[in-house]
Amino acid sequence: MTVIGITGPTGSGKTTALTALERLGFQVVDCDALYYQLLARDQGLRQGIREAFGQVFLPDGQLDRRTLGDIVFGNPAALDKLNALVYPAVSSAVKQKIENCTKKGLVIDAINLIESGLGDLCDWTVALTAAPDVRMKRIMARDGISEERAKARIAAQKPDKFYRRNCTFLLENRAGSKAEFDQLIYSFFADLTNED
């Protein structure tokens, strides 16, 4: 079974890559979604976050993302503390999904694929990137946010050289249209996974 890791900055086309891999018969694991599933049921993770950061859960039990975000973003030590709790929990859940996978392969979708160590579980790691101005327009349209907020998100993410240094492949989205990129990315992964 083949395990592929997908990463890269927001607005680069990762969703298109994941769709292509699903069409090729791969199971996709969205690590952001997995994290929130774990927060709902993993009492050890919840307790660790509570002990580290105080009352960051709402009365209904949901994580107060804004409060936790205010604590960790811009504070590298606090973010490291959060990651030390989250990465092992997510990694354990991903390993379980790999063991239980019944498809031809599994794709790990993780913004922190390399930093978390999940990249070590992969046969290949693929980073999708795009020019910052292209990403900014996509983020603004997709999330309905201002140019200022989109620029702040882009500035907070790793530069392309990080992905070039740490991933098996780096694909820059320079396609003129979504349809063109869909075809290019599908062809790349079909060749990579030996599909005709």
C-alpha cells in the first residue's frame, strides 16, 4: 500500500490534489478534521490542553478556537506546547487509519506534515505551492476575508524553500485555469502511482 503526504501553504491547490487522488482510489485523511474529531472524544488530549492553557473549552464542550488561537499564535513557546500535545495524538490516529486502510493507498493531508513527523510515514511527500498574489486572491474568494487578513495568513506560513528542502516533490500551481490544473495534477499523480 502506498502512503502519500500532501502539504503546502493555504490557497495553493491542495484540495484539487486530494480530489485527484480520491479519483485514483486513495483514501484521504484530513488531519485538521481528525484533530477536531479527537478533541471531541480523546479525554487525555482535552485534559492536556486544559492543563496547559486553562479553560479553552466552551460550555458545550467545543474548543474555543479563538481563545486558544489568541494564546498560541505569536507565542512560539505556547505553540510548541500545543503541538507537543496534538502531534502525537494525531500521529497515533493516522497510523491506525493506515493499518485499517482497505483502498490501494492512503493520503495524509496535513499543513504540518513535516513538522509533526507524519511525513516519515509516507512513501512520498508532495507540497503544492503557488505565487503569493494568486494564493491571496484564492483565500479572499474562498474564505470571504480582507486582503489584509489574507496577507497575514500567507506571512504566517512557511516559505517555498522549506517545502523544497523537506518534500519529495514540490509542485507549483501555475495553471491558467482550474480545469488545466485539475488535468495536470491528475496526470502527475496517475504517473506517480503507475495508473494508466
